[in-house]
Amino acid sequence: MKAYGIIKRASAAILAVGLAMGLSGPAIADAEYVIRFSHGMPETMEADQHAYAVVFKNVVESESNGEIEVRILGNNAAGAEREQLEKVQAGINQMCNVSEGTQHSFFKPAQVLSIPFLFSGNAVAWEVMDGWFGKKYNDAMLKETGVRILGHSESGFRSMFNSKRVIKTPKDLEGLKIRTMENPVHMAMMNGLGANPTPIAWTEVYTSLAQKVVDGMENPPGLFYLMKFYEHQKYLTVDRHLYSFHTTMINEDFFRSLPKEYQGLIIRAGKMALAAGRAASIIKESVAIGQLQEQGLEVYYPTPGEYAQFRDSGRPPAEKFVREQIGDAWVDDMLKAISEAEVALSADGM
């Protein structure tokens, strides 16, 4: 993807989000097809999953002239992420948008997406997942699970939060109980950093922070702000240790049951929605740290040397675990794709 393409898609995304906020789509009386589309974030256009869903809904319903109805089930209305994906795989619901941390339970190679300190920026991640590596991943997921991927949006780069002290180096994490996703790769990273990883389901995070079950957590600042986790945390260290994906999936049997023209519409709407989801995430992240400071959080940016300590402590155990679980090929291909993306974007002036 060249720089112009990135700028053009980002601009289209912002426009799509703006339009979606003002459109409700046509009234659906007797739709021929119904898509139940679940996600786990609040139903606000500030949330990238919901921005994706709203744009997708408006494009599909409008361009099918009401023949397809999209019912959005946000804010975990269809259950936690694991349950949402199970329902799509079983055909109970037709679509969902879930994080990379959940995908590994259904498709083991998804662990490669959870290796920390991989991507230097959002554009690199887009280039990788929109390119040959992403196609390989999507094709393998479809073959193994019967679920088709429409695109990989994002939640942003995850950073460290806690209620105890400023974290400047991994040594400051020693003895702290840090909430992680129910993901063994994330836990391996936290062990490497010296923290005590505590896996807690997303739906239980706010209560766990309030009840001090854990001392801290790691999340993208924008999502952290959106969920009001700042009410129970005091410190943020912007270490950007992991780029977090939000992947949209559709049941393949349902997709194939649609007329060819509607299959094309689903793919086309997915591309528009993908741009909108990414734009919503970037906009949210751009203002989140300032918003968190207004809420009283103390924000610390590691120096290059301190960042290197986080990377050198957290990445090796996580990568080692992933290689042991899924083999070298997936990891080596990811690293090759990242290297190619960085070269391509550098050549393009990014």
C-alpha cells in the first residue's frame, strides 16, 4: 500500500464515520436475509468495532435496497468474545468482530498476532495484514474454522496501566498483578517483564479493578478511556508493547448462501467499514492520553533505553512460546512480511 492509498483510505474512513453518524439506513420490513453482527465495545461511534458495524450496516442495507438487514449486537450483548465467535462458527449469529487474543482458541496460528514489540506503527500492521501474509492467515483460518475474515481493523497499541506506582522499567513491574487477556502469549510476556499475569475476561475487568483483584492492566489508551477504567487506575506508561487487532468474521456457509451479487456487496461493505474502524481507532487514540491526563492519570513515556528494556525482557519469552506452539514458519513469515512492509513504506516516504 502506497502513501497516497493510505491517505485516501483514511480520508474515506473519516467521511464514512461521519456519514454513518447521520444515517440510520432504510427501514427494514421484510428483509430476505438477516445478519446478526456482534462485538464487545460500547455502541458509540468512538468505538472502532461499533464504527465498523454501523458503516457496514448502512452500506449493506442501502445497497441491497433493504433485502439484507444487519442487526448490531454491541457491548457484549451476544456474550464474551469467545462466545461470540462460537456462535458465528455454529451459524447462530452470522458475523462478529473480536480481538486477536480470542482467535487463538479457535485457530492456533493466531498466536503469532500476539507477539509483542513487532510493529513500529499502524501503517506497517495494515500493510502486513492487507498483503500476502494477511491472505495466508485468512485462508488458513477459513479452511480450519469455516469462518471467513473480512478484514483486520485495530484497537490500537497497548500500554501499561496500574494503581500503585510509575513504571519506568520492567523492574517496576515486579510484584504487581497485571490483568491480561486470556491469552498465554500475553502471559508469557508479562512473566518475562517480572509481573504476575492474571487472565480476566473482558466483561469482568472493570469490577476486578474496582475490587483491586489486580493492580493494573494493559490496554490501548483510547479503549481504556472509553471503558472508564481510569476510575480505578492512577498511572500510565506509554510503552506501546503490542498492536491489538480487531478482526471481522462471517460464517462461510451463510456467506455462500447469499446470491453472488450480495457476496460482492458484503466484501465491498467490509472494505469501507475496515477503513472506518481504523480511522475511529486512530482518532480515539490521538486524543485519549490528553483525556486521561484530564482525569488525573500520571503519564510516563519511556526513554529509548527504557523501551529497549521492555522489549528485550518481554518479547523473547513470548516469541519462544509461540514458536514452540505453532512452529517457526508462521513467525518467520510474519517477520518477513514486516520487514517488507517497512521497506515499502520507507521507499514511499512514510
